Amino acid sequence: MVKTVADQIAHDYAGRQVHMICVLNGALFFAADLMRALPLDCTYSCVQLRSYEGMTSSGRVEEVIPLTTDIRDKDVIVIEDIVDTGTTMHFYKQKLLALAPRSLKVAAMLFKPSQLQYPDAKPDYYGCEIPNKFVIGYGLDMDGLARNLPHIYAVTQSTDE
Ligand code: 5GP
């Protein structure tokens, strides 16, 4: 997935400098690997957006760590772990566009197309489309745990009560 996204970005931005915005906490591992796979001049900053509680979307988006970098006239790529309903990226893109970047794209590791509620939040680049399953590992958590698993797993609900 890292190579898939890195190759597309390297092709589209050849000869340009990009500013990456890593959305903490989930995109940490993907962003670190993606940026190291990019043969481009690249700067980055990190933000934290909270939009999820437990295993169901709350539909609420909160900016916990805000962007402090000036992105005016920069080619900006937001790196997200997963686009599910698109609520987070829909909200965050509006906020970033108000800061007048030269261009703005979203690169997500995973994309759940069946869940998308905001068409403008469809990632411009993504590693893999997945069905509507809750996934953990490689940055993705379940109530704060499992982010450090080196692989990605789909969580199956236990039928035991
Ligand atoms: P959206 O706003 O697109 O509905 O959700 C985006 C955020 O919800 C993601 O950045 C991620 O933090 C969380 N999320 C969505 N789907 C999953 C999932 O399957 N597993 C985990 N761990 N988080 C998810």
C-alpha cells in the first residue's frame, strides 16, 4: 500500500516540493513509511483530529492538536489512516482550503467506499479499498490499543455473551 500510494504521488508531483500533514494518531506509521518511500522534497507537520469513539462513528470532529504551519501557496497532501464515512476529511479539507494552499489532496492508507457520506472526502490516493469491517493494527486502534501491531486485522464480533 505504501508503494502504491508513493508511486502515484511521485508521478503526480515530480519536481515539486510537497507539504505533508500527518493526521495523528492513526496515520503515524503509514505517514512515516510513505514519506520515506517518496523520492521528493517534502516537509511535514502533524495534527490530531478526533472523530471516533469505540467502534461506531460519533459524527463529531474535534481538532485536538491544530496545524501551526503556514500552508499558503504550498502543495499539501493530508495523510490519513482510513476514510470511512468521510466526515473527518470533509470537515478538515474545508478548514485547510481556507488557508489558501496551492493544492490540496488526501492520501489514505485504507478506504471504505460503501460507507462514504461526503463525496468530496473520497481520498485522491489510497492503498486499498476494504469492505465495511472494523480494522486494527499498523496505526489503527481499538480503544487506544493495537496500533503497534505490525499488520492490519479485521475485528470479528464475538457471539459469546
Ligand atoms: P470518518 O470520519 O471517515 O468516518 O472516519 C475517519 C476516522 O475514523 C479514521 O481516521 C479512523 O481514526 C477512524 N476509523 C474509521 N474506520 C475505522 C476502522 O475500521 N478501524 C479503526 N481503528 N478506526 C477507524
